[in-house]
Amino acid sequence: MNNHATPRGMYLQHFGLRTAPFGITPDPLFFYPGNTRGELLAALLYAVLQGEGIIKLSGEVGSGKTMLCRMLAERLPPQVDVLYLLNPLLAPDDVLRAIGSELGLDLDGCRPDAVLRALHGELIARHAAGRSVVLLVEEAQGMPVDTLEAVRLLTNLETASHKLLQIVLFGQPELDRTLDLPQLRQLKERITHSFAMPRLPLALLPDYLACRLAAAGRATPLRFEPGALRLLARASRGTVRRVNILADKALLAAYADDAQHVATHHLRLALADAPFHSGKPWYQGRVLAAALLLAMLALAAALLWQSV
């Protein structure tokens, strides 16, 4: 199906965009360096390349942690091997096997002590070859305490002067509370750098929207009415994922209205259709879909008239 035949495809054409500007999948093309995010990325790079201890970055759901994780992996120099631990619910032995799998090791049937020896041997070999290894752990707040302790023990793998494995924990604020547990005090003491994701304030919202729109191909500024910006800031609570969801829906509403800017009532339509908006009447979630349907019917009628 031709993408331009869909409502979203048509709104891209309507606003002069090459691609959707407010997707929620982390894409380095849309990295926003404002609101200290550029500084956070630089600090993460510095901390990883120092090669000491454990690094932690915490932030609310949808605050942009995964984007920073992707940007960090992209910006690391080529001699750094990047491993991902995407499943936080693994048991201690399973997490070691998962790391071994990321390193390309076949550990099927190996006892836990043999798995650890194999990991150590592989990391030693990579260090001797002039390579560094960094493990990026996402959703670390969901890791069982025993698994976090197993990850901590991996920092004991070292040469006389260098850690063989650098670990970066990305997690929600619950991770900080977990690390306060008495049984994790050794892990907490190994954290040499700790960072926090800030919320996006209203003052930076126009800059954020303009950055995303420009990355998507918009050649000129797209105006959001002041009331729309205030409503967007209040409804999103400074969470970039919510900003993206609402901005995308507001553009759809503006397209359905054949408008070239985003008005406050477009944001209200977007908010009525948002899954995280509570307290709305049952029918409000259908308002935006109805408006889009009417716009498509009007377009189809116009095309039919021209063909007669």
C-alpha cells in the first residue's frame, strides 16, 4: 500500500516532511542535544572511555534513556565492543550466559564456574588485542537483586590496571531505591558516575519540536500556538515520549483541518485520543479518527470531481 494513501502519509506531504517526525522508536537521526542531553551523552562517553567502575543513568518512563543508550553505542570508538543486555528478568546464571552469547561464545551445557572462566578468557583475549568491552543494561530497575549482584561480580574481572568489562545501567527511578538495599551496598559503591534524565520544560518545547521537524525534512518552522504549547507541556509532564505521541496526533488533527499550523483545539483533539489521558468521556477517543475520516472523504470527493 502506498504510504501517501494513508492519513499519516498524507499529513507528511501536507507539512513537507520526508518521514514522521514524532515516532516513539529511538532513532539517532532525531537525537535532541538540548535540555542537557548533549552534555549527558558527552559525560557517558567520557565515563565509559575511562574504564572504571559502573555507570548509572536513571530517568522516568519515556524520558529518553533508550535514545541516549543508542547514541552512546553509536558514538563509541570502533575499538570498543558493545554488548546489550535487554532482558532484565534473567537469573544470575542466565545473565552470564546471555553476556557470553553476546560475545559469541558457545556455553551450552557449561557449569556456572566454567561460564565465568570462559567470559574471563574472552575478555582477556580482547584486551590483549587492544579492544574494550562495554555492557549496556536497559530496564535495570527490573533486575532481581541476585542478578544485579552477579553483574557486580563481573567488575572483578580485571587486569592489574584495567577493568575488562565496563557496565552502564539504564533504569527508572526505582533502580535508585533498589540500590539502597543493604545487600547491594557493594554494587552501589562500585558506581563511579551517576546521571539523571531531566524533564523537558515548557521553555525548551518549541526548540525540541523544531529539532524533530527539521530532522524529518521540514524546511521552514511549523507554528504551534502558545496555548497548544502550554497544553502539550502540561499534558506530557515533560516526558518526551508523551510529547511525541501528542505532537503526532496534533499534526494529524491539523491535517484533517487543512491547517498549516497546530492550534490549541488540535492539541485538545490529540489529548482526547491519547492512551495515557485519564478521565475522558468514552466518545472522546473517537473524535480525531472521525475528523480524519471526514478529511479523507472530502479528499476522495475532490479527486472524483476532478476526474469527471
